[in-house]
Amino acid sequence: MRFSLDKATVAAARAWNPLSGNRPPGRLPRASASAADESFLFCIITPGLEKIPFAGVFKGRTASCHPDEIIRAMRRGRHMRALRLVVRWGNLARCQRQIYRRGRAALADALRRAAAQMRATRRIEGAWKIFTEELGWGVATSSKYLHFLARAQFPRDKNIPVPLDNAVLLARLWPDFVRHAAACGHPRPPRWRGASCAAYAAYLTAMLTWARACGCTAARMEAAVFDAYA
């Protein structure tokens, strides 16, 4: 895929890595995207309980929300099924009213067009605009669906869009990144918060830069950073 990287974010991310401070980062162990998913992302939030493994709640039915099942649905053009699985996989039940507010027919058409735009351009801007402006989705929903859409369409690409959540990466990693950028003498990186594609691209720039330094995929880097800050 092709990305527009933010130069200020690249400079700040090269100066500080969340997994190794300001030392040259070590290489992360090689792992498939699916392995990274299952290590900590493959989980749900149940009211009254802490974050727990998905398999501990839906015994015998984990395959219905496994990342491979989401990808398979997208490749078959079953976009509404893929969306339902992303909602379950990504702890997005609280956002369902916002996600489905356009109605089934309009939503299915928008998802088809987003997939077609990404496939034709190998870029995220067109799909992101559909998700955030036309459908009115939040950043968490948009980035999670975008992540799986990229995995479905470009399985051989090592660097793909990765999820951005509010509770960990925005609330904890972002302030840490800003503090260390200032300590290393770099200007404040562009904000990650907000529904604009530029804000998401700044976040993605940081993840791609850190992944390159650690010798791993962007998905593996996001998984490791999320785990470190969760």
C-alpha cells in the first residue's frame, strides 16, 4: 500500500520508540498478524468484568469472530457480515447505533465502494472519507474496519493500516510520544485525535516508523505497543 507519511512524525518517532525509549530499538520476534491478534487483541469487554479472552465467553464459537473469518467474508464480498464480525471482534457494541444508522442498503453500498476505492488506488484516503464523513463512523470503528479491509485486499503487504483505539493508544501512548518528542528536541507531532485522515495518517506514520526500526510489520508493532500500554 502507499501512504503519505508526515515528516515531523517520522523525525520524532525515529528519536524515541515506545518499546525501547530513546535507545536504538531491538528487533521484535517474528509473528504473523493472526498470532498478534490472538495474543491480546482477540478479546471482548463484558459488563462487570475485566478484559478477558474471547474464548472464555463464547466457548466453541470463537471461529465466528476470528480475524481470518473477517478477512474471508471481505474477500467474498460479504461486507455486512464482515462488519458484524468487526463490531464483535473490536469491542464496538456500544457504537452500534452510530455504525448502523444509515440503514442496511446504504451501508452495504458504502462498504462496497470503500473496498473498490482501496483496491484501485492502494491508498486509504477514499475509504477513510466514506467511513468518517459519509457513514459518520468514529476513528476506532473506521480504523478497525480499514485494517481488516487492507488485510483482505493486500495479504502480502507487510505494512498496512492498523487500529487506533481511544482508551490505550490515544489516551496513553499519544501523550507519552509528545513528551518524549519535546525532550528529544523535536517539535510537537501532529495530533492523532480527530476524524480527519491527516490525524490518522500521523498515527500510522509513527507505527510504520517504529515497525521499520524494529524489523517487524505494522500490525505486530501495534500489537506490542498496545500490550505495553494497556
